[in-house]
Amino acid sequence: MDATVQNIVDELVAAAERHDATKANRLDRWRVLEPDAGRFLWFLTQAVGARTIVEVGTSRGVSTLYLADAARGTGGRVVSLDTDATAQEHARRSLTAAGLADHVTLRSQDGGAALAGMPDGSVDLLFLDAERTEYAVWWPHPARVLRAGGVLVADNALSHPEEMAPLRAVVAQEPGLTTTTIGVGKGELLALRRAGSS
């Protein structure tokens, strides 16, 4: 990962830890991605050769920075969706400072509505890090938009198992998806769209 990008990520993570420690209500916290989960996303993006990357849940842009740095290496682009335009402005400043603004489109939009409007098989990597209880409601769009060989990643798979249970249930019933959970960060649920499935 680019050293400039890594320094900006480190500063954001440290600032988030200080900020979040003062907030009792989780909705008031920045809730940025853990560094080991970010490195995993970066690696996965490169391994998949992802060029069309969609992130639902920008927050302060830590995960966006990891994805955008990886996308720069694959010749890809990130579309990051969030309903909090103020948080996205903070992310925009960090992306600009990191030299990654040209690799990201920030959209203030509901993730479910955005996915519903995307074509079948148009996404290489989909990262869900927003309101966990919404994911299953968005079905089948998170699976439908994945290309063959594309990957869905959902954060908080181990830290919030009850809230993730509805997503796990619909993923398990989806033909053509193979799933596993990786114990990095707060846990990442992965679903691979197998080649030859639609």
C-alpha cells in the first residue's frame, strides 16, 4: 500500500479512536474500518482484479482509501455510497490528500436503492459496511449485481452475529454463491459468485 495513503489511514484511525471513546451512542461514532480488515480488502481487491468496486457505507473514508489504493493498481474505480453527506465530505478531503480522488465517486444515496438500479453482473467487489439490518431487505440486488467471480464482503460478521443473521440466511439460500467468514477486524462475511452461475 502507498506510504502516503497508509499515513492518512493511520491518522484517521487514531482520530476515530479518540472521537469514538467519547461517544456512548454508536450512531454518533465514526466507526471506521479496522486496519487488518482494510489490508484484507486491499489484498482481495487486487487478487480478484476488481475494477468495478461498490462500497456501501463511506463513513470517514478509511475503507474507501484502502479500496481506492487497490483500485489504482487494478485500473479500477470505487463508487462509495452513504446517506451522510457530511461524513462523505471528510472522506473526500482524505481521498484528495492521498491522491486518490480520481479513483472514487462519492454518492449520497441509500445503498439498497443504488444497488437496485445497477445492472446484473456489473460489480466485481461489493463491500457492505452500513446498517447491518438493512442488507437482507436489499436482497436479491447484492447478489444480482455480482459478476461471475465477483465477491460480496460484509463487515461485522463476528461482532454482530444477531444483526448479520438475516443476511447469512439469504446468502445461504442464494444459488451460485459460496460463502465463508474471515476472522479479521470485526469479522468479514464473504460470498463468491461462482463461475457459470447467474
